Amino acid sequence: MNYQSLSVAELSAERDRLQAAHREFCSHGLSLNMARGKPSPTQLDLSAAFLGAPHTHLSATGTDCRNYSTLNDLPETAALFSELLGVPEDYIIVGGNSSLNLMYDTLCRMLLFGTLGSEPWVHNKQRKFLCPAPGYDRHFAVTEALGFELITIPMTETGPDMDLVERLVAEDENIKGIWNIPLYSNPGGVVYSDETVERLARMKTAAPDFRIMWDNAYGVHHLYEPVALRDIFEACEQAGNLDRVFYFFSTSKVSFPGGGVAMMAMSPANKEEALRRISIQTIGADKLNQLRLLHNLPTAEAVHAHMRKQADLLRPRFEEVLTTLERELGDSGLAHWNSPRGGYFISVDVLPGCAKRVVALAREAGVTLTGAGATFPYKKDPKDSNIRLAPTYPGIEELRQAVDLFCLCVKLAGAEKLLAEAQ
């Protein structure tokens, strides 16, 4: 049933029916959460063996991982990430458990010290950062907290709107960087096209110290067959801009959130500068945790095999959501959504002006969704349209209830809006 083709009388009757159904949901006392992309307990159970102590306290090169040492003492960890991600091993710095921490620190270093001889960014009171949206709220929060003006860049099916990106960075030297989740973007599931990667690498920028923040958070999180991503380092090197990119990844959703191993990669010049700064900040990351990772997942193929097991658990959840959305909303004229091939989220766009109402209706009935606007800079969705669904954590039966309610809320909010416009 296409709601936009209904008469006022038909819309009014449908609204009344939906309100009654919503009251029925409210009486069930539900308490379900689809707000954040948390691994389910069954996913975490796959990593139960990771909780044991490493089989030895010595690294492959004989480093005693129980003791202090220096940065990058476990080259075998960098070698694993290199094999897994196709990143040159000598570009990699292994950190603690959080890639977000590495991103924050990377920006802080450029704020305080500049990068490769440039003026410290903190001296630029008009500094700006490009934020493809809908996108990752924590990215936006980092640059907002560090005093950047956030500029929204619309996302397309192949990545950020590159015509707009190229125009802005060419004319404004205050724009210092751009956030990216290039594979299965959060929340839209977008995979950057080869052309998008190459345009980011070669575009002319007014700021000589412009930087690409390349968060490959879902680089091994395939739901179906792996999807290839253009090598950003190769593209930047071919364009003569190898220093432009900072690359991030972690195993937080491979093993345990908060208990994984994070890494970053960068050009040799950037790495030399970063190590010099980081060596003052810390003596080194948790090497025993790195040993645990290497003991349980010693090769790229071991990681991929582990992630195929996770995909087997996640795929039915995503398919349950997508099947329900199509059945309940497919011909309604009230919403459209992505069908991701990997990652952790499904992005739904409802009628403009309805996202906050949908989230509020769901909350009244006991289902917590990501806040409307969270996927945009300053948490302000100009259309009040986008809602991020996180199918990973609830069990299938809970998920089925939550999605049924979500669809009902989309219909009710849509009927209310169409009635208000018709009267």
C-alpha cells in the first residue's frame, strides 16, 4: 500500500489503526536496544579462547613481553596486519586496543605540532574538517571537540560527493582533512569506488597539510563474498601525495570490543615523525595482548576463517531486517534503505521530518534506536530523515519484534505527516 496515494479519509483510518497497534506494542513491556553496533554474545563466544594467557611471554624475536621495551617491538604483529590489509609492513605502527584513540591522538599531534613542518593547526582559528554524512558520530565528535568547524558532505552510492569535496578543498586552505570509512561505511554500507579513492588521492588542495583520515573499521567484516577496495596508499603514491593519508584499523569487533589490537599506517615520513612524538607519550602498547592475538589468529587466513564464522551469525540478522523492511515498507512510499554487503549497520531514510518522531514512538514502546540526527555533524540531520539500525546485538526473536515495531512507527509517523500536509 502506497501511503502517498491514499485519500485523507483513508489516511485517517490507517493512522487510527496504526495508533491502536502501537498501543498494543506499548503494553508488552519490551526493552530492546538497536542503538549501537555491538557484537552479540554468540559472536563474542567465538573468541572465548582469546581470554586465556598467551602460550609464551616471548615474541618471535625474543622480546620479553612482560617487561618494558620500546615502540613496535613485535614486528610479527605489524606483519599480520600487513598481510591482512595489504598495507606495507614498514608503514604500520601498532597501538593499544582502540583505533579511535589513535585517530584522536593523530589529530592532537597535528594540532599541537603541525605535520611535516607545517604550522600547528591550533594556531588556525578557522580550521575545518569535511564530514561525509550520514557517517560515524564518534568521528564527528572528535573533530568538534578539537575545535574544528564541521562541514557536511553528502554521501553517494560510491562515496562522498567528490565534486563538492574537490571544489571545497581547492578553494579553502582552512580545510585540513576529511573523515572516511571507505568499506561498508557507517551507517550506509557504502563501498568507495576506485574513482572516488583516486580522486581523493590526486585532488588539488589549498592546504598543503590536508590529511585523509582513512578508518577501515570494517575491512574484514564481510557478510557475503569479500569486496575489494582500491589501495589508498598506492593511489596517493601515484598522485605524488603519499603523505596525505593516515590509515586506521582494529580487531575490536574481531575479538573483543575494548580488548583488541589497533594499528595505524602512514608514509615513512609521517611514521618517523609520529614515532618521535609517540615515544614521549608512551613506552609501548600492550605486547601481551598482541601475543594473545598472534597465538589465536596467527595469519590473515586465520582471521578470515574466524570472520566467516561471525558472518554466519550476522547474516540471518541482517536478512531478517531487510526482509521485514521490504515486506512492510517496500511499496509504502515512506522509506528507502541500503542492503549492505558487510559492516554493522543498515541505514534507513524515512519521510523528511519524521526521523525524530519514529525514534520517539519506538522508545515509547520499549525499543531504543540510535538518536535521530546522530549520523550527521552536530547531530543535526537537515532533513530529519536518517535512522541507523544496528541488527547485530539482539537475538533473532527480539530483533523480529524490534523491526516489526520500527516498521509500524515509520508507517504511523508517515501517516501523521501526510495527513498534516493534506489538511
